[in-house]
Amino acid sequence: MQKGVLTDIKEEKTIRRALNKVLKLRGFEKVRANIEGFDTPSRLTKPQEDISYVPDITAVKRGGKSYFEIAVKSSRIQEIISKWRLLSELARLRHGKFYLLVPRGNYAFVRRTLDAHPIEAEVLKL
């Protein structure tokens, strides 16, 4: 499991639940996840910054690369927004989607954050 500069390490069972509940059912391939037993997604660095991010999950469907983040409440709003914007833009450029996978109790936080900032993401409850 890798830790990016601003990437919180999520609970492994939450990522595994996302893999089983979302990715398997939707037909994604070439899955990489930031947990043991999977290849780790590539570390992403914003241009002209010394900040790196590791997505929770990446996968391919119909040739497009999608990015998945387990979205949980945090006091580091600006850092989360920066990461989500980067992943959203990369997904768009690579003909994929950016998914926010929201565990119970975090949905209102995610909706407020997305309503306040122009980030293109599909929100799925876990």
C-alpha cells in the first residue's frame, strides 16, 4: 500500500467492498488498487508542484481509464478538492470517469463539497 503526500490510507475492507460492489458489477478490467494483493495505481504529481497523489483504485472499461476514490469526511478540504480535480481531469482526458465511492455517513460532506466546487464526478454510495 502506497501513501501519496496527501493521500490518506483508507481501510482495506472499504476498498475491497468497493471492488466487489462496484467494479466487478460494472465490468471494469485492468484493476489496480491501493491495497495488498493488487498492483498499486501510479503515483500522480501535479505539474509544477511537489505534491503527489495515489488514487484508491484505477480501472479500464471500453478503452477509457477511470479513477475511483473512497470519499470520507476530512478537515483537509483544499487538499481533497485539489486531488479530486486532478483525478476528474485525468479521467476526462483518458476517456473514462471519475467516481467518488461514499461510505455510510459521508454523503452530505461529499455533496456539499461537489456543490461548492466544479468537479465532474459520479457519486456512488457504498
